[in-house]
Amino acid sequence: MGEFLCMNHPHKQAVAQCRRCGKPLCEECYDPATGYCLHHCTPNGISSTEEQKGKKSVLLQVLIAILAIIGGLTVLLISICGALLLSY
């Protein structure tokens, strides 16, 4: 791809070609994990590394929510048991 220039940066030399649209891309515009344009052909304009970070944050939020529910149920159980013990 020596003579081709990036479609987004005409002053930069292309290092790869998008697998989806076939346009020449520089290192800044190419996502090697997917082989697509970072700004045009990658789904939702999100690179694969950003997508993985998003998945990790969602998993972390779910884990925190589950732990909060378990904590709340524990406090509820302790208060019910305490009320039963103190009622006698």
C-alpha cells in the first residue's frame, strides 16, 4: 500500500485497507483487531478495545448490584431475627 494515502488524513501514508469498505487507512484510522475503519466501518464507531472496556464496566455494575442486593437481604434477615429474639 506504499503509494496510497489515508482517506481521512491525506498527508499520511496508508498502512492497511479496510476489510469492509476497502478504503486505505493510516495507523490512526485502522483497527487491527477488527480490520475495519475506526471512524466509519467499526460498529457504532467504537473500536474493539473500547467495546471490551464497555463490557467490563457492565459486568462490574452487575456484580456491584448483586452484592448490594445480597447485603440488603442480609440486613433484612438480621433485623427479622433480632426482632424475633427480642419479642420473647
